[in-house]
Amino acid sequence: MNGRAAMARALLDTLRRHVGAAHVLTEGDLSAWELDWRKRWRGKALAVVRPGSTDEVAAVVRACAAHGTPIVPQGGNTGLVGAGVPDGSGTQVLLSLSRMNRVREIDRANLTLTAEAGCVLQTVQQAAEDAGLLFPLSLAAEGSCTVGGTLATNAGGTQVLRYGNARALCLGLEAVTANGDVWHGLAGLRKDNTGYDLRDLLIGSEGTLAILTAATLTLHPRPAATMTALAACASLEACVALLAAAQQQLGPGLTGFEVMNAFSLALVARHFPRLHQPLPNVPWTVLVELSDSEGEAHARGRFEALLADALEAGTIGDAAVAESVAQSRAMWHLRESIPLAQSEEGLNIKHDISLPVSRIPAFCAATGAALAARWPGVRLVNFGHLGDGNLHYNVQAPAAADAAAFLGSEEPAVNKLVFDAVVANGGSISAEHGIGELKRDELALRKDPTALAMMRAVKRALDPQGLLNPGRVL
Amino acid sequence: MNGRAAMARALLDTLRRHVGAAHVLTEGDLSAWELDWRKRWRGKALAVVRPGSTDEVAAVVRACAAHGTPIVPQGGNTGLVGAGVPDGSGTQVLLSLSRMNRVREIDRANLTLTAEAGCVLQTVQQAAEDAGLLFPLSLAAEGSCTVGGTLATNAGGTQVLRYGNARALCLGLEAVTANGDVWHGLAGLRKDNTGYDLRDLLIGSEGTLAILTAATLTLHPRPAATMTALAACASLEACVALLAAAQQQLGPGLTGFEVMNAFSLALVARHFPRLHQPLPNVPWTVLVELSDSEGEAHARGRFEALLADALEAGTIGDAAVAESVAQSRAMWHLRESIPLAQSEEGLNIKHDISLPVSRIPAFCAATGAALAARWPGVRLVNFGHLGDGNLHYNVQAPAAADAAAFLGSEEPAVNKLVFDAVVANGGSISAEHGIGELKRDELALRKDPTALAMMRAVKRALDPQGLLNPGRVL
């Protein structure tokens, strides 16, 4: 046994003492932790360690720090950018927060809920609902993603337009630093100007600056009624005009504004033909959602006024208002089926971008034309959260082409064309998915150099040994 | 001439070359920059330097960094904690952003406005209004405080309940780092997960991590109608119950919820007897504001329903609804006259605290009793933004006592009693005013030690020479 192996064994013994032998996994099939759910990254951990408390997390971090052993924190393992699985070296500890899954407290009068990092998002949503309140963060992975993961990645989802992303829904954090100290920063305060904003610094840092162990989240009153509609627009310009009208007429009642281009819904029609499409074959379909604090009748009146005005102004050509919860769900289901339909259709090149809303029509026109000129027949699956300026702008190979071959040879050039246009328009190359491993090199190329230098300085300051999720983000 | 003086002269020559001799002030009455507006801190600057552009700010910072000369950035000089004036040494450069006062751009479709750091808040409000939109940040100093200053201190004000504080209204920053590099981080993006959240790290850092030169701010649709009322509550518990009802019934339409105890309005009655008090002599007066996206009639209906329900439930004993804009202004004027009435009454000990809303009644009962037990006859001016959990909890000497003598001997003990109770209840000792010089020692004593260590590490990382606003915050 060489020195390195002896060191590793000593560390594992220490970890077993801290968290119990049953929670230090080194054998058997560990792919639940070592393989990301898109099956794009497969690593090999020194061990999967599952602490059951904040003090145990701190003890694990201190032991790893003493051994110079890197740590990869993981929540529900539903990330999209390869930030939550170990590398292939077999030298990293995979620290799973999944046993820390309790809702610690609900404070109804303060509209806050405190949950541990491994608590599943749906559990938080349900706990809020049981208290007669709303936790609005909602995204496809909510049945398995965790509080810690959604905060570490600053997750977005479908309610950002009204309630903000994960960052906007967090008031306080508990976290373990790179040297194993615990920051007791849980707080249900809406105002606190006592020093630097460490909370927002750690949120979105993808486990590279500290390990989140718990958070105090903001709850909202439940709306009394929700209305959903699909509307047909002839152009993206018309979608932007409808958005402005909806913001003006519905104010903060506007809680959803999603767009889908014709091709994205055509893919849904092809692969999920049983899903009813109320407005078939229109250039752009908008999903609008209103949440109303008064009630059904009032909500319907406002909603129908918005749509009638838009019809009269020619902003929309047609509209279908959901008449039941089932119809509303079916409309959202259409929207949410686009990524699945894309998978059925075959490989594609995904971009999770954001732009100022005002620039989206011109960006799409110019970028679509540039892509078509260079790759005739290329198809765009263009959909997303227009209200947030966030598009999932995905490029599918021409129908006649071999998708795998197209991706193999053209992906870098496609990415360059799209990202160049995004940056030229003041946009972001990662709106809600993060950087992780997937976009680290792209970030180094494209981020403002002063910002990069500041980020690196912060990383060195808070994790001088570079042991927290190394190689991710920076 | 000694070496130090020669060095200083060389620096001043360099600064004059960069910004023009007219904008490097070293003589005459500089108290507009050297004395804070509360007249609590008077410093002496090496020079007041007034750059006219971001590049000039960067040049000034590089020159100062090369000479090891500290820089104190200043906006409108309306801060409350002594963070914006130089110390008395005559060795610090006071960097005034006041010449950088332009609104650079309004993007109506994107609901954003980009302004320079020295732009006065009221100018931003007016520019938004001229575009048919709303910039909701509003506070007493809005006629002279600046964009840079409100962001550097993460200012709060009267609209936080609905729109958030300054941090929540900023999407992007332009800033000059401690070594004189420019971070071009202006962006009108509502979603951007490309690395660490430097924006929120700099916001609220009181000029100690970088110098803000411009910001992209979020605008909102203007409400169609606003309603204001005063309501009488028998207790703070009743105020909290009214808040919960208002949040449930008005949803995001609730834009103001201020409380005032009987003594604070009694002071207003004594010193401003001509101000009409619609609900005299009640234990607690609540100011409620509704902003409605539909119109006057609809707003009135909702508002009166809320108040009628609360009357029936016994939550409030009486209410007065403003019937005109003038009456609404008069109600806000009552609230805003409290600090002035306090000044007229004499010296007092101010606390800008926040607590979980749920704990406020018990905190006030216990702390009020403890103060009264130790200092019989002590009077509490207790008012503030209950909806945000933020109280201005001010302690006035007993009526018979000499206020100056009372403060001179008792202020530390009063502060200790109040802050101990705040911390024990999970609160903050500075909700919206910041730390600056005033509360730096208190922060060092009371902040979580891990948080303090992280803040110090971040400060060292981003300002290794310690030249940016030294001695403030940390």
C-alpha cells in the first residue's frame, strides 16, 4: 500500500467516525451520485459521504481540508452543466446533502420557511401549501432537485417573471466554509444591511465557495385564482408588444409569459400527437398566465379584457383561454413537452441565453438568418421565458442531415455564432442553467476580464486550497 | 518640504492632469464634502476630486493606488452612518461622483434605465415617469441622494414591501476596482448565471470593495390608482394581523404598511400642531397603501373591503381613507414628520432594526418593559416599515431628564439592551442605514464570526492595499 492509498484510507476512517460507516459509500453501484442525469458526465468518487447534520458536514469538510482532498457537493443531481458529479480521478469526496432533508420551521406571520439543503423542492412547495401559502419556485426537476441545489445554481423556472429566481426567494443561509467553519446566517429578515451580501455571493456559486446546509426562504400568499391562455402572434415583435400590454394591464398579476415558435410546437405535434394544440400552425404561440388575488370572476374579466384589446390592436390573431384547471395544465404541458419532443427528434445544440427583451426580435431575426445562410435547412427550436428575456434557443440539424454528424462537426461553430450574437446584444450565455464544467471555458473567453479577475480573487480568498468543487465555474 | 508633502503634491498634479485642475479642490470651504449632513462627522480631505467620466475615475484610482492614498467615494453626502466623508487626517482623497449625473439610456420594452452613479434619485424617478413608467425607490433624501450612494448603501425607503430595496432594483453595474480596472457589468438582464454575483456583493459594500460609476435599474409599470388609509390598532399584535390580512387580500397590490406608536404621533402633534391627525390618541396607527393596476373604482372597492373586514374582525377600531391625492400626501406627511418632530423634541438614541415580523410584538413588549424598568419614564418613538420587519426604535430621555446628559451617560447601555434583544430575536442591528463608521465596532462584536471572517477575506481579496473607504464597515 503506497502513501497515497494509506492517506485515503485514513481519511475514510475519519469520515466514517464522523458520519457513521453506513454513510460513507465506496463500493457497489454509485452511479446515482457519480453519473449526472443527462448521462453526460460520469465520474469516480473516492467516497460518497452522506452527513446527517450541519455539524457532520463541517466535520467532513475539516477532515478533507486536513487531507487536501477535494469535495464535490451534490443535492438532487439534476443539474444541467456538470457541476454536481465528481471527476474521474477517484480522489474527490462526493458530499451528498440528501439526508439533510427536513423543513425546520414555517413562520406564517413572517412568510418564511427554513429548510435543510437536501430538502426536495416539491416538499417545500407542499409544506407551503399546507400552511395556506405559496413557495413559487417551480421547475421541471422539482420532484427531485433540492433546496441547496436550486440555490447553488440560482435556479429559474416558470415563475421568475413575478417572483424572481431562487436568489430572490432566499433571505438567509447556513453554510460550511472551505475550512469547515459554520456560518449561521439563517434569518427571516427582508432588510439587513450589516456588511457584505455573502448570501447572494454564495447563491449561484455552484458549490465552489462554501457548502450550503440550510436556507430561509420567502413564502407568498396563494393567489385566489389563476388564468391561463394561449395566444397567436404573427411575429416576435408582436409577442414583445403583448408582453408590454400584459405588464401594463395586469401589473404584478402577470405570473407567466412563455413563447414557443412554430417549429417547437410542430415537434410536439409530431412526437406527442395526442396533445391537443388549440392554436395550430401559428408563427408564435404565447402562453400567458395571470394570478389574481381576488377571485375567478375578477381574474376572467381582466384576462379577457387584455386579450380582447390585443385582438383589436392586431397584436394577436387568436386566443384560447383555459376554461378549467385541466385545460390550464394541458397548456403548460404543451410548453413543457418541447424539451421531450426535441429529445425524441434527436440530438440538438442547446443554448440557454438571455437578452434585454427589447433586443430579442432583432437578435432572433439576424441570428436565424446567419444560421440559415451558413447551414441551409437548419431548424430552430426557439422557446422560453420571454418575460424574463430568457430563450432556450436550440439548433437542430437540417431534416435531411445526420444529427450526430452535424453536431460532431458543427457544434463549436454554431455555438460561436450564437454566443457572439448574444454578447454583441448585451446578453448572457447562461441565463438559468449555470456554468459548471460545460461552459467554464466559454465563460473564461467571454466574461468581462475585470469580472473574471474579481471572481478568481474571491475564490482564492474563500477557498485558498481550491478544494470546493474544483474546476467548476472558474 | 518633506517627502510626504512632495508625494502628495505629485499626486495632486497627476489628478489635475486626469480630471482638470478645476475639479481637484484643495482650498476654500470644502464642508459640503467634508461634513456629513447630520453634522456628526467632519473630516479633512487631501483633495476633493470630481471626475467627469468612468475613465477619469479609473485614472484617479490608479494614481491613488500608485501613491498608496486612500479614497473615500461620495454621492449626495446624505448617508446616515458616516461612510461618505473623509477622516480627519488630510491624507484621503474624497472622490465625488456628482459630475457623473447623466441618465444614459431608457429601454422601455425592457423596463430598464441606465444612469451614472452621481445621478440624483429624483432625476431617475422623473425620467421613469416621463417614459410612463415607475422607478419605485423612494426615500426622504431623494432630492439629493444619488444612484451610486443608494446602491452602495442598499437603501430602503417606503416601497420596499412591494418592490424591494435598492439591490432588488438593480440589474447591472459599472464599477472601478481598487487597482483602477473597469468592470463593464451594465446589463439589462433579469437572468444571468454566469459566475459569482459580483453585483450584489458590491451593492451595500459602502464603497469599500469598488467604486460604482453607473447602474442599470429596473422600472415598473405605473399603477393606475393608489389608495392610502390610516387605521387604528389597539396593539402591535393587531397591526401584524392587519398586515397578514392585507397581504392575503391585496396580494402584490399592497405597497405600503407603516406603523406609528402613540408617542411618535404625539410628538408630531406637539411640534407640528397644524398637521391634521385623523385618528388621534390611538395606541398604534397603521398607514396602508394599495397600488392597483386597474383603476380608482376598483382600488377603492378592494381597499374598503379590506378595512370593513378588519373592522368587523376587530383588528382595527377605526379607519380613515384618503379621498384625494392631497389627503393621501397628508397621511404620508404625518409619517414622515416623525423624525423631524423627534429632532424638535431633542436628542434621542436611534435604532434602525429589523426583525422577523412574527417576533415584533413580543420583542417590543419585552424590550419596552426592560427599558422602562431600568430607566423609569423613558419614552419610545417607535415607528417604521412593519411590512418589511423594519422599525425605527428610538429611545428618548424621560420628560423630566436632561436629554444630553441622559444620552451622554446612558447611550451605550441603552444600545446594549436594545441590540442584545434584537440579536436574541434573530434580528439585524442595521436594517437599511448600513454600517459605515457608526456601527463598525458593533458589527465586529455582534456579527456571526464566520461571516466576519469571510467579509474580511473578500475585502483583502478585492482591495489588498486597503485603500477603498478604509475603516468603514470592517
